[in-house]
Amino acid sequence: MRRLLITLTAIIPFLPLPVSALSQSGQAETEESVIIEVDGNPAEHKSYLSTYHPYIDVVATYDTLFNGLALKADPKRFENIESLDFIKAVHPVTSYETQSEPLIQTENSVIPSALNDTSYTGKGVQVAVIDTGMDYEHPDLVKNYAGGYDVVDLDDDPMETIASEGMPTLHGTHVAGIIAADGELKGVAPDAAIRAYRALGPGGMGTSVQVIAALEQAVDDGADIINLSLGNTINGPDFPTSAAVNRAAALGVPVVIANGNNGPGNWTIGSPATAANALSVGAVSNPQTVPYLYETMHHKNIPLTEMEGSTPWKLDKSYDVEVFDGQNVQGKIALMERGETPFSDMVKQAQDSGAVAAIIYNHEQGSFQGMISDRDDSIQIPAASISRKNGEWLIQNAQNNHLYVKTKYETTEQTIADFSSRGPVTVNWNLKPDVSAPGTNVLSTVPNGYQELQGTSMAAPQVTGAMALLMEAHPEWTIQELMGAIKTTAKRVKNDHDEPFDPVIQGTGEIQPQKAINTPTVIDHPLLSFGKITEYRKTKSLDLTIENKSDKQQTYTFSTPKKQKGMSWDLPLSFTLDEGETKKLPIKLTINSSQIDEGIHQGWLTLNQDNDEQYQLPYLFVNQSADYPKAMGFDFTLKPFSDDTYAYQLYLTDPAESIDVMLYDPDTLMYEQTLLQSSDVDVGLNEGQMDQSELPKPGQYLAVINVKLKNGQMESYQTELHIPE
């Protein structure tokens, strides 16, 4: 039976948590796993450790995407190697988590196989799924499983986390099924082989070190495609995981990545989807039938967000709403405030008191989505969440009178899911996502059955499956051709006014596998990112590579863009490509920054092929500045191999003079102390360390990070910070 081993660098919450296991002799022993980054040749350092520290087991050596070693030992053994000069300062690592959202239940399930409108099945293609592991014993996946590795426990068993090891997971199995399930449910590419890499442990949490190690393992194992349905909130192109993704792509392995679930605001894409050479994927929302409450007297509509695992909300008449505090609510809808009590317990209490349904309103501004964990199926009533504002309205109107509400339903159109993270990327100002795919109500495999989930985690594996189809159809194509075909042939998603959503929302649009396989034209990276304009007048030029994949000569022309003040285009005139010919063409944009507003400017160029096909090329530039985050990703954790030294990191997107981190009591908002101040800061990832003696007393704090930019502007943001015992 697999031991549960948690890496020293995992931030859960901020301290390493060794887990005891029984040795063969029956005596309790404790081991920890850690992946370290080293200077020089990792193989030489492995030999050194094997000779001089034989009680430390070197489990794996990494030298493809980064230099490192995976080690296993009793924690006390690690103390003996802390001073070795070849061990680089172990940087704090950022937590990664799965990118799925609780389901809004409808009758409009998305079946993965529906995306495959081709005659191909992904046969002969090896897909690496870096995730929470995989239930390789599931009857719909057992034929596809081709091995893998667990970089959480550092062994060859990438099974999903089970309850005895911590919070159980199902995400990786769901992702794998979308790609290649081959049983009662069919994936997009049912004949593709799946190699599973468990980089996210209990609860679907992991670290950048584990993700990079899994990426390297997958590349070394010969994966043809890698799927990463995970991410963080750091919007920067040079974060270590993004750099590793770019190196994997440079070695010829395309990496498909979920864009993130932090929408609908711009600048919400997180690493590693920020990688320049990743195929980053946003989520399309298919038509859904969504319930809402209607109160007749005030003509009030209240949107409901059904909780994952809940009985579907299908109330057929009007019901009285009552604020629930343990009293009898027979035949009523119980209204409760979100707090420390688990949602399942709250709903069960309401059910036991006679409620026909439960509504939980947020304790802070905005809406939220929750989950009912009802393993014994004891909860039979529907449960949903609403915003704080709507909760307060219900309380106010339910206090003195009976307040009756009726359930109504709204059928939505196809759109981009609100949760889908938006671009662009900070620092290099690249346009992301690259493409979109269905990401709501996706039915797939989970341990012991099937389940619908939604999120960009569900959209990315559909693109991965489509890539497997292309690889089978065109095994001679390069990674650039494969990714170019997917992006070139995507169809723009439009709103209810028949206008396309902005490029930072959808990329080039929703993928079309059949068209990608049979495309007569491939445009290498058709997303045109012109960067940030800071001068009064600037001409930017990009080279666009176009390949004629057809068996005949093709003529191309650009449609004349709509004239816009402060912008002028210099586009190629009509040009012709012979069969199989590739041509590189300059696309020039001249910008007079004083004549246009500051911020993001984006739109579409149209390339016509023999008046038969049209290709939409999204473009983007940032004029002067924009409302992007100037600082993000503050992390603080105990440094590995140390009992009294803490490491921190902070990502900056603009040149800055100084930063300071001030701590406040989260309840009273009273100032406690300044945690750190530094004037040695750079654009990108900033790291440092401090002694335990400099820390405040253990507890929970509100950290306010203040950044003084080089232009004199002050920026700040807040985050929660835990100082451990």
C-alpha cells in the first residue's frame, strides 16, 4: 500500500507535515520527500550523496528542464546536508491547484466524444496527464493506461489520493477520461495512451517543484503531448513553471494548459498558462438551463448557483423563505449565512428541521460556489448559494412577513464561461488564451463512476484530445504546425449581439478538430501581440509565417482594417503561395500613443484565402499602462532544512523602488507590525528570507503589500498570512 509522503516544500498550510508509516518490521518510521535544485551536474551530486550520505535515498535525477534531485529520508538526515555548497538556496514554491469549478447542474451534459467529428481516434499517441493522479483501474481507462509516476510520493504508483491518505481526489481521472476514455464513456481520442503523473496530492494541491519534476519526467518518458489542468494566480511569463513549459515545447512536446478559473476580469490568467509557447485554453459555456428565484411583490430575481453534489434544484411551486437558526422550518426554504461550518452540515441541519431546500448566502461581497460532500446520500434536499447582497435582501424582507419565492428557469446561449480567466500576460504583454473549448457540464470518469465537472480544467483536455487526433492524422507535422492548425481554424465565439468576444477572453476561438486536420492553410501563431507602447509614436513589426497545406496554389489578401484614430496598419498586399510553400510576412502597426486611450487595445485582422476561406487573427497592444496587477504572489513559508529561517517571494510586473509588507489583525484591522521592508527589488520574482526572531507572534494576519513604483506611484494589495507555531 502506498505511503503518504508530503514534500518539504509543499505549502499546506506553511509547514512540512511528515506522515508516519509502518516499516516491514512493524516499527513506526517517518520519512519525508523533497526535491532540491542544485548547481552543476545532478548525476555527480547523486554519486556524492550515495557515498557520503547513504541514508538519504536519491529517488530521481532531473537535468532536462531543470537541475535537481528527488530525495527521501528521515527528516533528521536532511539536517546533515543543509550546508552542502552545491545545493542552491531552496526557493519558496507556489502552490498549484486544479482548475475545476463546482457544477451548475443542468440537463445539458457535454460528452467529450462529441468534439471528435473526425475518423481519427488518437491511436499511437502518448498523452501525459500531470494532475492528481488517475484511477487506472477504472473500466473506461484501464485499456488506455500506459504507466506513469508519482512525484508527490516519489514512486511508480500515480493513483488518485484515497481517503486514508488525506482529502481524496478525482480531478486527474476526470481529465484523463475527457482525453481518452474508452468504455461506456468515450473520450475525444479513445485510442490514445495515457501516462499519469501525480503532481498534486491530497485535496488537489501541489507545488511548482512537483509540477516541474513531473514535466521533466513526462518529457524523458517520451510523451507526445502533455496536459496541465492546473495553475496558480501569478500572471507572469517568466515564473519557473512557465519557463519549464517553454523548454518542453522547445524539445518538441506541446503542452496544453488550463487558462485558470479566476475570471471574468482581465489579467487573471496564471502560470504556467502564461508560458509563451504553451497552448493555453479558455472555457466555452454551452447553453444551460439555470434556475433562479422570483419574488412577485417586488418583482425581484435572485440568481442561484447550485452546489456541486447537491440534489438538482427543481422546486415546482412557491415556498416561504425563513432565516434558519436551528428552529423548525417545515416546508420552507432555509436561509443561512456562510461561515465556518461545512456546507454539508449546514444543509443536513436544515433538512433535519424540515426544510425543502437550503440557500447559503455569502459572508462577503460577491457570489461563490460550494460543494456538498454527502458520501452516504443522506442529504435529499437541493442546496444553492447566493450573493451577500441578495442574502441581505431576503433577510430584510423575510423578517416581518412571509416571503414566498418561486423557482423559474433561464436558458442561456453559448458564451465564454464567467469563471474562465482572461489575458493578457503581464511583463511581455502576450495575448492569451490561445484557444477555447467546452468547459461547462462536462461528463467524464471519476473513481468508481462518472461525474460532471466544469472549469478550464475540463476545456484543456478536450484540446489535448484534439491534438492527439491531429498527431495521428499528420505524424510528420512539427509542433508549430500542429498548434498553428488548431489556432488557425478556431471559430470565434460571439455574444448575443453577434459580436465576437474580445481576444483576451477567447483567443482565436473555439477549436474545430475536423477543420484543423483538413486545413488548407496553417498560420504559425496567429495571435498578434505587439507589446506595450511607451513612446509618443512607435511602429511595431511582427513576422507572420503562413504555410499552404493544400495541393494547389493559393492566393491570400488582407481585408482593410477599419480606420481608427492613432493607429495605422501596413499589411502585405495580395500574395500567392504554391503547393506546400511557406512564406514569412511582416505585419506593421504604427501607433500615436497620444491620440488613443491608455490601456488594452485589441481587435481582429481578416486574412482571405482565394475568397473561399477567412482566417481571423486577433491582435493586442497596451498603450502606456493599464489596470494590471503590479504585485502578486506573496508567499511565506518555513525554509526547507531549517527550523528557524523563513523564505518569502513576491512577483512584480513593473520597475519598483521598494516594497513593504505590513501585518494587521484580520478582525479589528489594527496594525500589528511591519513584516519586511526591501529596496532591493526587480521586475519578476523577488525572493528573500528572514529569521524567526523577526516574526510576530503565531496566528492569522491580514498582510498588506505596498509597492512604490519607479514612477512614484504606490500600489498595494492584500492577502491572508499565517504565522505558524
